[in-house]
Amino acid sequence: MILITGATGEYGKVVINNLVEKGVNTNEIIALVRDLKKASDLKEKGIELRVGNYNDYDSLLTAFYGVDKLLFVSGSEVENREQQHRNVVNAAKESNIDYVVYTSFLQNIPVQDSAISFLQASHMKTENWIKESGISYTILRNSTYMDMIPMFIGESVLQTGIISLPAGEGKSSSVLREELAEAAANILTSSGHKNKVYSLANNESLSYSDIAKEISNITGQEISYHSPAPDEFTNQLKKYNVPDEYIHLLTAFSLAQAKGELELKDLTLEKILGRKPYTVKEFLVSIYG
């Protein structure tokens, strides 16, 4: 039995769809959900639903009963993530799960030097807990989601004609979320991946200058890129009453990109997919073409 956590999220749903497409019988897939009402489409496919919450250890023990393989999708509540992840790993060990696939994040500099250490620290601790548990594992160090580019550059970029982020000329090897989910499904349904750590990056890396040029070429409208100082950037967003949490996220990821944290040359994803990943240019055409 394969249990997918975060099954009602965009990543989890794509993993499940790919498992079914690869011939995994729906009665061999279990979806961990927090709200049964949000999983009616999964139930209609014949997939067993189990209610569980990373904050509730006992619910995890109940949900993990009889599970052989676990896709452990990292939690989205950064402030509670460490304890939540510890709960998942401990429950997996107590439930005698044989194999865990964990969605971590791209890492190419020491955690203490990271501009997104608040994210990286919990991922590194979780990776270590999994390794120390004795459970066979595959760690997926996923790149940033290509799907997030419109959010970072702003939904009104065509109206303003400006991309403003303190990312300098740093590049990102971003990947379409669907392809990262497909890679996870491929790993869950094939052999040779146990006790390995994979960095899943795109074959190309682009800066925001590159993205501005691509959008300009696609739309015929001149889009420019400006990289303000971090303080100037945060103060500008505060003037527009942007929530502090959102400002922190945009600033931290931009600084991480400026430091080269989001760029990595690695063809592992292409090998797992069996094809070249979707390019940022193709994605931008689909959004702005």
C-alpha cells in the first residue's frame, strides 16, 4: 500500500493521478486528508481516504496502519513544521513503514548561510531524522516551483512593465510542480532509488532579467527588471499594505536567488522523467502568450 500525504493539495493530487496512469490499482493507494469533504474526487476514483493531521500523532499511527510506502509531503506551516515532521517520522517508524519518499528543498550552500534558513533548517533536520530512523528512503530536494513565477513578478506586470525584486542577477533552476510530482510517482513505482538523495532541478537557470526579456519577446511589450536594495523593497511593499508574511517570503527567496541558492546544474530530473523538463520559456508562453 502506498500512502500519499497532502493528497488534496496540487502536488499530492498529481502524484496520485500519475500513479494511476502508471497502472497502480486505486485500491493500493491511500490518501491522507484533513477534510473528507475536500477529497470527494479521490473517493470517487476508488481511493481509500484516511483522516490524519501532522499535529496529531495518534491520527498518524491510525492512518499509517498497513502502509508499505509513504510519500511524505513537507508541511506548509513553517512555524510548526519541525514538530509536525518529527511526528510523521516517528509514526512511520512505529508503524513499520518500509520506505519513505520525502519532499525536501534544493540545497547547495550550508544551512547557516542560507537566506531561507527558516525553511532549510527544518528540511535538513527532517532528512536527518529519516536517515536515523532506519527506514529506507529517497530524499527529493525539489527546486522552486515554476508555477510561482507570476506570484513573484506580480500579477500586474503587463500593466506596470516592471519586475522589481532584490534578486540581483541570481538565477533559479525552477521546475513545473507537475513534473516534480510526476518524478515522485516514477520513483514510487520503480526500483533503484532507496537511500538516495536527488536534487531535482531544471536543465536551464534563468534570472529575472532573463524572464523580463522573455515576456517582452512574447508580448511585444517592453518589460524591465529592477533589483532594489532589500530595505527599499520591503518599505515599498509596506506602503502598499502588503502583509508582512508575504513581504518576508518575497524578500527571503529573492535574496536566496541573489546568493545562488536556487540555481543548480543537475540532470537527475531529466533522467527520472525520461525527457527534458518543461522550460520557463514554454511556461511563460502559456501564461503571457
